[in-house]
Amino acid sequence: MQAADIPAGMVLKEAAGWNQTEQDWANLLALEPEGCWVEEHQGEVVASTTAVCYGRELAWIGMVLVRPDFRRRGLGRGLVEHGLAWLEQRGVRQVKLDATENGLPLYEKLGFHQEGTIERWGGAKPRGMCVYGVHELELGSIAALDREAVGVDRSRLLEKLIKAFPGQCAWEPKEGFVLGRPGSEAYFLGPCSASDAETAGFLILQLTLRAAAKVFYWDLFPDQPAAAETARQLGFERRRGLIRMALRPETSVSGRPERVFAAAGFEYG
Ligand SMILES: CC(C)(COP(=O)(O)OP(=O)(O)OC[C@H]1O[C@@H](n2cnc3c(N)ncnc32)[C@H](O)[C@@H]1OP(=O)(O)O)[C@@H](O)C(=O)NCCC(=O)NCCS
């Protein structure tokens, strides 16, 4: 995939009703220029897949999309297999993804195992007073909080998001942070790591109040009841569920899941 393919990527994701923007595709391409692929038919893009590596420990597969009239012909399988072979060559130890109901049978056939559920919650802008702006953002500190929570170094991703969406973050030194970005349907809240639910709720509230948006998405793990409860308290409701899958269940990535209050997006993990 190249930058010139982004408009075609937008057509694919519109057909699936997803929330990503052109900037999201550009970020994926910038993070992994060799790890984004499209399939063409007579010069037209009909399928896509992306992979983002977090060191050698973990890679995240995303944006697995096939144009509706080209489905069930092996294109999805072909692109994901191509991606897995590329990751194998690079010596990446674990591969994960968030599977939709449509994608699940394909990934199971490729050897992925179900790990748990991730849910997208949505809500309107909560009411409250914005008191954000006290601390200057420090990438190093945020990356350390993120690493402790998710167990891998995602500083490249965090840096890209902070640069692409300046000022769209809230953080409390040593306690937690949340980043945000606009989507085509709703403003996306995440990733968010925090020491406790109170901090997470406070940071997310600050970010929603500052964001120029009316509708918000928040991807959380229902296994972490504190995250779901915090979302509920802020007026969010569950919209859909996906299955988090891992290729090698024996290769664990050990973080502190109780600190993860929002995921980074289905395309990033
Ligand atoms: C999911 C998706 C990418 C599959 O792409 P595809 O090109 O149709 O899939 P393939 O033709 O390569 O099928 C791969 C395997 O999965 C199976 N499969 C694919 N779609 C399926 C479905 N809807 N139900 C049951 N099995 C299915 C096929 O039987 C095939 O198995 P086989 O290779 O042993 O015959 C496509 O349906 C899509 O774009 N959906 C909307 C976006 C989406 O949900 N993407 C997944 C994100 S995680």
C-alpha cells in the first residue's frame, strides 16, 4: 500500500461502516511502510491489511477489508497470510488482532485463538467543567505508563498519535493518560492507562469536554469491570463486541490489564 491508495482504503472501510479517517491510514503507513498491503483487481484496490510491530514482541494486524463484491474468493485469507509470512520473517514472536464476527472464521482457520472480548462503547459529550491544561505532555512518561499497562513498548505509536493529533490528550504524571483522535463517525478515546478508575474517569472526562465532537467511541475490555463501570458513569453504552485473538497462546505478553481503561483502536491493539 502507498499513500496514493488511501482514498481507496477509505472506500473499503466505508463499505464496512468503520470509524477510521485518512489520517489513520497515513499513520499506519508511516509506522509500518512495508507492513500495509492492498490487493488490486484491474487497477482498482479491492482489499487491504495492515500490521504494526511493537518491537519483536508483538505485531497487530488491522484494517482487514475486502470489497463486498470480492468477498469469499480468498482475498482476505491471502492478504493476512502474506502479512503473517512477513512478520515471521522479521522474527516477531506474537501476533494479535481484534476480530469482527465476519473475520472470526478466517482467523480461526489461520490458527488464531480466542483470548477475550473487547467492546466498543459509545456516548455523547458528558456535562462538566473543563479544568485541563495543567501539565505539559511528556512522551517518555506516557510511554512508560503505557508499557507497564500493555506489556510492550508502543512509544513509536504514541509519538505518531501525539504528533498527528496535537493537544488531544490528558494526563496526570505517574498516574495515567488518555489520547484521543477524530473519527469519521465519532471521536475515538484511547489508548488510556491509569492507576485507578477515578483517574481514568477524570482524564477521559477532561478529554471529552475539550474535544470538538458530540459523539465518542471508547473500546474497553468487559473483563475489567472498573473500565465498564467508568464508561457507564460517563453515560456510555455498549455498541458492539469483537473477539481479541492471539496466534500463539503460549507466548504471553505480560502487562497490567487492570490499568488498561481504553484500547488504542482495533487497528493498533
Ligand atoms: C472478513 C473479510 C475480510 C473476509 O474476507 P474474504 O476475502 O471474504 O475471506 P476469504 O474469501 O479469504 O475467506 C477465508 C476463509 O474464511 C471463511 N470465511 C470468510 N468469510 C466468512 C463468513 N462470512 N462466514 C464464514 N466463513 C467465512 C471462508 O470459508 C474461507 O475459508 P477457506 O479459505 O478455508 O475457504 C470480509 O468479509 C470483510 O471485509 N468483512 C468486512 C470487514 C471485516 O469485518 N473485516 C475483518 C476485520 S477483523
